[in-house]
Amino acid sequence: MDKIIVDGGRRLAGNVVISGAKNAALPILVSSLLTDGKNTYTNVPNLKDIQSTCVLLQNHGARVEAAENCVTIDAGNLSNSEAPYDLVRKMRASILVLGPLIARLKKARVSLPGGCAIGARPINLHLKALASLGAKIELKHGYVEAEADRLIGADIYFDIVTVTGTENIMMAAALADGVTLLRNAAREPEVVALADVLNQMGADIRGAGTSVITITGVEKLCPVSVSIIPDRIEAGTFMVAAALTRGDITLENCEPEHLDALIHKLRLAGARIQVSGKTIRVEGPELISSVDVKTHPYPGFPTDMQAQFMVLMSVASGLSIISETIFENRFIHVGELRRMGADITISGNAAVIRGVPYLSAAPVMASDLRASASLILAGLVAQGQTEVNRVYHLDRGYEAMEKKFEKLGAAVTRVKS
Ligand code: EPZ
């Protein structure tokens, strides 16, 4: 397993180009299953999760070609309605094929994704909503077995805001008979991006980005050629890096309005942030101020930025409280940050962080995608050489992160296992 070595203490400066959004690309690539022709996707990030998605779609019979940051998918001849355990266990977002397979093939057998490091992450709300659309759902031997001659529009309320749940049902309802209402729907930019692509395909989806989405089913969806929106979490990670290292980083090709909550909190922490079109310039403060944060569904503070922001607070000048309201076990990085000298106490879903003057380098272990990023960030400001192990987690969601950091002046190198 590869590891990444970080020599701390460098000030980061320069420009970084933000890649396409993993969490937009995954559902958008899967939506190709709804069409019987060749779809072209550009600005696709080159990530392990994208490769896993391409393998999964090929497993269903789609013809997939991937080159650099462009992917084409032709789902004209689907031959298999089963998503096997050995593919789904590698990437839980594989559950996104469930809705499209039922809509297109009238049946699906998809392995239950199981839990992951940050929480149990059930899919009960996906299944309940699909049943509301008329699908017959059974759970057998670790698989979801679903079938429906025809999906019928329904009025659906999500008890909890679920991003992939909203995306799964939006795709299923796009080809259903009649009108589907999704209430308490996720408002994330990635949901809006998927709705935009489905509408380009010929769907009739209104209200994406609000908590009530109306989908009027259509007979057929046609292939498209689209570009993936920028990754707001990658952007946020580099913004925190600038604030951490008293740096001066200009992010290119991002969507500033997707980052309102983080920009607000970074300004409170003392960062100087200038927004201009698709660029964001972040200058880190001499003294980092402590700021409280509570994660919430979009447009609240993103849970996917919680670990990264905690690193910033661990070297801030005071006490801050970070509350994680989305996932029940998303403080795994705290143990590793403590080993680097951070003063963090967990109480329920809240972490109390007392800023310390500096972190000290240590060998640490990545546990999930965003925790890996937080350990790299911690290494940037730690005294000495930090060794981040199990960086395969990082490769799932960040395109060439160490190269981008190196270009900004960081001493970050990957050691191949
Ligand atoms: C998406 O996961 C993202 N992944 C996650 O990003 C992100 O952290 C999460 O949304 C929250 O923003 C992708 O988009 C591929 P949820 P998702 O369904 O859809 C509970 C990353 O690092 N829930 O919005 O799986 C669930 O347990 C990843 O890029 C149910 O109880 O998350 C959680 O507590 C990590 N039943 C809450 O809802 C369900 O049926 C929100 O989960 C579905 C969800």
C-alpha cells in the first residue's frame, strides 16, 4: 500500500486547478443506463471511484471508453441487471444503479453496500421510495432484489435528507408513469448537476436545488454530451491548506457559490478570501481564530469538510466545537490528530478542540477519504516528517493530490509500496 510523506512547515502559494466533482460524476455516469446511445462526459476526475463505476457499468453491458478526463458510455445493449457484491463492496455509491436498472430493465439485483468506516449508512430510504414508485423489493442473501413492470409516480417524503437517495429516485422517476414529488430532497450541487443532465436527456425535472423536486415521467431519454461540475470538496481542501500555512493560493475552475458556508467560516477564522468568477483566492492569517462548526446538509457546512476544518482548528488560537450531525462515526481522524499533538476531546457528536501552537509529525493511518486529506493537511503544518499510510483512501476522491500540493510548494511525496 502506498504512503505519502509530508515535510511540514512550508508556506503554500500559487495556483491550483480544481478537478471535476467525484460526487457529481458518479450519479451522472450511472444515468447513462437510462439511455440507449453513446453519452460523452468531460472534466471527469481521474479517480479510483470513477474507474470502479466504469467497471460496474461494463458489468451491466454498457460499452465504456475512458481517456484522460473524458469518458464515453453507450448503454444501448444492457445485458445484466445484477450488481455483484465484489463490485459494490468497493464503492457503496454503486447502489445508484438500482433506480436506473429498474426503470430501464424492469428488474435489478444489487448487493447491499454494507456499512463503512464513517457509519452504518443504510439504504432503507432508497428502498422505501422505490417501493412507493411501485417496485417490488425483497432483501435476500445480502442483495436487493427489485422488479417493476412499470414505475408509477408517487408523492415521496424522505425522513432524512439523503444525497444518493434523492439521486437514485430522481433517475427512477424520470421514466415512470406520471408525476413524482420528492419532499425533503437533498439540495446539494451534485443533485442539481444530475437533474440538469437528466433534463438535457429529455427528462422533466423541476425544483432541483430546493427541498421539493417534481419529476414528470417521460417515455424515453436520449444520450448527451456534458461536462462535470467542479469538485467543491477538493476546492475546500485546498482553501483550508492556504489558511493553515499562512499561504496564498488561487483556485481556478471552481464554483464559489457552492462554497458559501466554508468561505464564511474561513473568513471568521481570519482568512482573506477574494472571489472572482470561477476563481477563489485564499490568503491565510498570521493568527488563526477558533470557530465553531456544525455540519448540515447543503447549503449548510459540508460533512465532507469536517475533518479538514478540524485540522485548522487544532492549531487555532482558542477553543472551538465541531459537531458532526450527518454521520455517526466521522471522528476517526481525531485519534490520529491527537497522536500529532492535537488537543481534541469528543463528547457525543461534538469534538472540542483546544488550539495548540504546533502539531508534531508522526506516522499516521488514513481511515476514509476525507480523513486521509485531513492527515495530509496536518502534515503540512506539523514539525518534522509525517507519514500517511493507506492512501488508497485518498486516491478514491482526490486526483493527483500530492502533485497539486507539490506545485504549491509543499514537500509531499508518494512512496509506492
Ligand atoms: C453522499 O453520501 C456523498 N457520497 C458523501 O460523500 C457525503 O458525505 C454524503 O452524501 C452527505 O453529504 C456521494 O455522493 C457518492 P446520505 P450518501 O444518503 O448519499 C442516512 C465523500 O467523502 N441515510 O446523504 O451515502 C445516512 O446514514 C462521501 O465523498 C439513511 O439513514 O449520504 C447518513 O446518516 C462520504 N438511510 C445520512 O442519511 C438511507 O437510506 C446522510 O446520508 C440513506 C441515508
